[in-house]
Amino acid sequence: MENHRRSVPLWALMKAYLFQRLTLLLVCAAAPAAGHVSERALVLLLPTEIYIRSGVIAVALTVALLFLIPPGLFKTLFKPVALPKLPMPNLSIATSLAATLLLLAAIYAGFNGSRDPLSNPLPLLIWTIWWITLPILSALLGNIWHFINPWTGLYRISRLRPLFHLPEQVQFWPAVATMLAFSIFTVSDIAPDDPDRLAVITLSYWIFTSAMTVLFGLKWLRTCEPFTVFFSQIARLSPLSQEPALKAGCPGSFLITHPAPMSLAALIIVALAAGSFDGLNETFWWLAQIGINPLEFPGRSAVVLPNAVGLLLSIAALGIITALCTWLGLKMVGAQKEFRALFPRLTLSLLPIALAYHIAHYLTSFMVGVQYSLKAATDPMSNGADILGLGQFYVTTSFFNVATTVEKIWLTQASAIVIGHILAVLIAHAIALGALGDHKRATLSQLPVAAFMIAYTFIGLWILAQPTGV
């Protein structure tokens, strides 16, 4: 097929960036057609090259604008404002108990319900509602997990006191180890959505965490339970916060002054690397690297070890590169002695990227999974019940079969990645500005990190445009 090329005017890219409508303006731009396969095996002819270039340019322009933005304006942008406190009843115990009952009911269905992961409520609750949807809602509305945590309600009504004191040196390291194990499970387990298998794992983890909470109190949840830690950090991207009072601000404002030990930085790096690799390990490129023909995929059992090793290498690479870029930037302004204190805080700026990858990678799964979740909710035991009164309910995937809707889906995914990297650049600069005090030094110190974020934008969009074979 012959490709026709036409250059895209620079002013169009600038205008798209300034109005944050990059993808809407570029949808009509002519560019080389790059064929790839969606998750529904539809061959697409989308101009992915122009979107990749435009996304990288948008992030690069953000870095360039940092030199022009007055520091006072920048500080004002990320300064939260107090809101009047509204009288709200404390329902966290009741909502936590309700969430616990829902989880235990889903575990029961996992053991006794349908063996089909798309009909059994447990896989849909865990993967679609909890893991895919909750981080996005947390970034929009705040710390929702605080209200639906399935351990706090039981612990509070039991009026137990901690049996042991958790040493401060432990920090977030147990959460790091558990998040690493969870990440390996998601990318390399042979059947992570098998209802019976998932029920055993979920129940075992709920019992384990309940026991640790009895031993060490709620501090175990705040520092050692990885999902409580991760969701609470993602919630700091929300424009709303209730800690300690009700405030509103630019997304990321509540990360700027947030303290962060090295263990929290490790947790964020694990989460980001896992999200990135979870998209990479499905591509034709990765399968070719491990010697598998993507058109004759032998099954997940063939990629268990390669995926686990690839994930570990991704985490190590991301941690080393991020640390090296941070150290080089601080050395450029003579502040390398601040590395140990500043590196964990700057790592917080990776959270918008982690959320962006989460949205981009799971968007298509959510669009289908949320329909199956509704169907499972009305008939949880697959016995013909209709609890919600939905009648004859059909799950549709027709949006994967129309080029226009597939294009919109891809543009939404690409936009999430670009916006996430732009916000990460701004947050990193705000953190550096607060720590170093000088606008010029802060901007120069972030140049290596910004260069890495520009490259990471390209990698993310490139992964998104690749054919998938899993």
C-alpha cells in the first residue's frame, strides 16, 4: 500500500498543545498510515506516527515553557485553597463493613459460581471494578479506598489494640514486596482470572492482612498494605483533598509538599514499571524477543518465566534511570548532596504517568468488563436470576468493529499518556522549585529528568501503537 506524506504545520501543533486539544485537531491531519491490531484483532489503519510525534512534541514544549513561566505564577498554580467544611456523617465504618460483605460474597461466588471468568462476579469485581476503575476514581474524587477498605470497619468495631509496635525502619518495604509479587502475578500467572484460583488468593490475602492488622493495628494498612498505600498516593492527584481539611487545587497540588521515604519511591517505581511492562509484554516486539510467534501463541504457560524476568528487568531499569537522571540534574546545579532527600519526593511526579498508563492499557478491557460486571451483578450465580431487573442483557463489543470508534479509543489512550507526562513534568518542577528555592536552578536540575520523560512518552505511545499477540 502506498503511503502519502505531508508535513504538519508547527503552528497547528502549538495551538493543539496550548488548548489541550491536541488529538482533536490532529484527527484530520494527513500522515503515513501505520497498520496494527487492536485487542479485538481488528486491523487498524491509523496515522499513529503523527500522534506519537505530536505527543512527544507536546511534552517537550512543556519542558521549554518551564523557562518562561514566572515562579510566582507556578507556585500559585499548585497552591491549594481551603473550602468550607460541609457537615458530613462519618460513614467509613459502615461502608467498610459493606465492602467486606461484598468481597466475601464475591469470594463465595468464586468458589461456587460459574467457572467462566466473564460470568463469575469475583474476577469482574477484582479486575474490572477494583483494579481498573478504583485508581481512576481515586484520582478524580479523592481517597475512596478509605471508605471501602475491607479491613478497617471490622477492626474499628472490634476495639482491638495493636499487640506489637511496628518499627519505623520498616517504612513501606512490606508494601513494596507485596506489590512486586502482585505485579508478577498479573503479568505471568497462567490463569489470573480463574474464579477458583482467584478466590483462594483473595481469601488468603484478606485473612493475612486481617491478621497483620490485629498484630500491628491500622498502621499496617497505612504503611505495609500495598493497595492502601498506592490508592492513597493516587488520590493525591485529585483536585480535592480532605486531609486534614477540605481543600481544592490543581491536580497534583497535594503531592508537592508530601514527604516520601525511599521505600515509597520504590513502590511507585514498581507500580509504574509493572504498568508499562504489562502493555509491552503483549506486543509482537516482546514476543519476538523471547522467541514466540505471536500468530501461533502457545498459551500463557510459555511466557511465565520470560514475563517475570522482563518485569524485574523493567523495574530495575526504571529505578536506575530515574535515579541517574535525578542525580545528574542535581549535580548540574551543585546540589547533589540533596539527592537522598529529593529523589524520593521527585519520584512522586511519576504517579500521573502510572495513572496514564493504567488508563491507556485497561481502557478497552474496562469497556467490555463493565458490561459483564453488570450482567454478573444481576445474575451472580449464573442460575437465571435477574436481581437488578435488567431483563435480557447483551454484552456488546461492536465498538471494536468500527474504524471511527476504534480511532477515538486509540486517541483517548494516547491523550491519557501525553497528559500524564505533561502533568508529571509540571509536578517535578514544582517539587524541585520548592526544594531548591531558585527558579533557574530548579529548571536546570530537571533537564535530565525531563529528557527521560520525553523519551518515556515516545516509548508509551510506541507500545500503544504496537500489534498485540496475546
